[in-house]
Amino acid sequence: MVIPAEDGNRAPALRGEDLDAVSRETPDHRRIGSRWDAAHARRAGSQTLRRVQREVYGDDYFEDVVPNSFYHATLSDLKRVARELRTSPRHILVDLGCGSGAPAVWVIRETCARVIGVDLSGVGLEQARERARAWGVQERARVVKSDLCALGLKDASCDGAMSLDAIDVIPRAADRTAAIREAARVLKPGGRMVLATWEQDRLSPTIGPPRDPVSDYRPMLLEAGFEVETYIESPDWKPRDRLVNERILQAELRDELDADSAEALLRVARISLDSLESRRRVVAVAVRPI
Ligand SMILES: C[S@@+](CC[C@H](N)C(=O)[O-])C[C@H]1O[C@@H](n2cnc3c(N)ncnc32)[C@H](O)[C@@H]1O
């Protein structure tokens, strides 16, 4: 059930004891974090990206969220997350790979639940904190610097989980399995997870370390103990992705970003277009059995 935003005051604040996350930062974590720090910073600095996403997404662009702050999520995706998680104001959600927090903040504003955002990017987490403050939901949002593969949250401490376009960026498939197992571990029995991720049929270039291709996430979800309630290709992802990347390539990014940032965005756009036929965005709703 989606509870209207004006009922937000009924949701209790998140307290320290709800969190209990241990963040032991390793050199690997710092490497991952700083790569994504750069990605979040360059997206936030690009008006072009904002314009392109708004033009291509049309009514499905979530305009009220600070622009460029999200990757592929549409308004329909967020409504699906809010609906499928079946939250109540007392519920604690976890957003796995929350980035700059736009999807999580939108979802708790709509549902009045509380959220713990987990990510390794300090820049992303700071943007998420700032966004929660700007939207007046800071009492119900906490962010934690932690690895998705070892969350540091207590067993069965969350009522729901969401993860948008984050699991697939973990380079090794075995670590993605570990991350999905972690999601199952921290969910209460009956807890629901909405996962948007990218299937990939073959290895493609990336701007970071190579990512093992995973062509179907259902075996990982089942192996982690989830029941897979829904597993669908994300509607319209392909024409949208094609148009966004074509327009990024035509845009004058070098006028607004430093040369390295512009080149990184252009390179992602080229790689995305080249791999369009060998990847798919999928959305799964998975449930931890009672
Ligand atoms: C493509 S962004 C998506 C961010 C956000 N979910 C959104 O839709 O805007 C992927 C995020 O995953 C985070 N990430 C990557 N590997 C991670 C790991 N091992 N542990 C925690 N976060 C990770 C990155 O820092 C980045 O913020």
C-alpha cells in the first residue's frame, strides 16, 4: 500500500540501534568508492545529461528529484518499487547501492517507510544525506558506507530491500551472488526485494574492471533462498537507452565538463550503444519465504 506523503509524520525516526552496520574499509573498498565518487560528481555537474534524460524519459522522468542523480530508474520503476515493497510507516527498507540516494528518498517520501542506504561512494552518500535533508526526510533516512557483499547489518533486520542498477556493477559474478545472499540474510521472513539489474550475454568493455556476464539472475536469487515472484524485462529500456546514449554522443559535453569527465561519459555512451543487443535491463520481485 502506498501511503500519501502528508502522513509522513507518523513514521518513527531511525535510531542508532536500527543500524548496527560495521564498516571496515579495505583498500579495495576505497578503490571502488573513489571510482564511483568520480562518476557521481560528473553526473551532478552535467546539465546536458539532465536535459537528455528529461527529453527522452518524458512523463517518466522524476523531475522533482535533483537532476542527474540517478542512473536508469524511471518514475514507473519507482512507483513499482513503492508498490511491490508493500511498506508501512514502521518498516525499515535497505537500498543496496543507493548512490546519491534519489530513488531511496523518493520511495520513503511516497511510502513513509524508513531507509538505510548502503554504498561505498562517500560522494554518493553525502549527496544522499543532502537530498534527504532537502526533502525533509532526514529522520527516516540513514546512509552507511559498507560493501554490498558484507553488509554489516543484523540478520532479519529489514522489512524490504531495493537495489537499482547496482548489483550488476560488481565485477565478479561470485560477489554478486554474495550480495544477493546478504540481501536475503538481512530481510525478515516474508520480506520483499525489488531488484533492477542488467543481464549481459557476453563480456563487454566497461570503463572500470571487466564485469562477468550474467545472462539470468534467477538462479542466484533462488540459490540465496529467495522465491522469485516476478521477473520481467524492464519495459521500453532499449529505445530509451539507445536515445539517451545517441543524444549524449551528439551533445557538447566538453563545454560543461572537464576533459576527463566528458570523455568518461562519452565512452560509457559508446560502450552502451555497442552492447545494446547483448544486454537487458530486468526487474525482479523476490521474497524471503516465511
Ligand atoms: C549505477 S550506480 C546506481 C546508484 C543508484 N542505485 C541509482 O539508481 O541512482 C551503482 C552504485 O553501486 C555502488 N557500488 C558498486 N559496488 C559496490 C559495492 N561492492 N558495495 C556497495 N556499493 C557498491 C556504487 O558506488 C554506485 O553508487
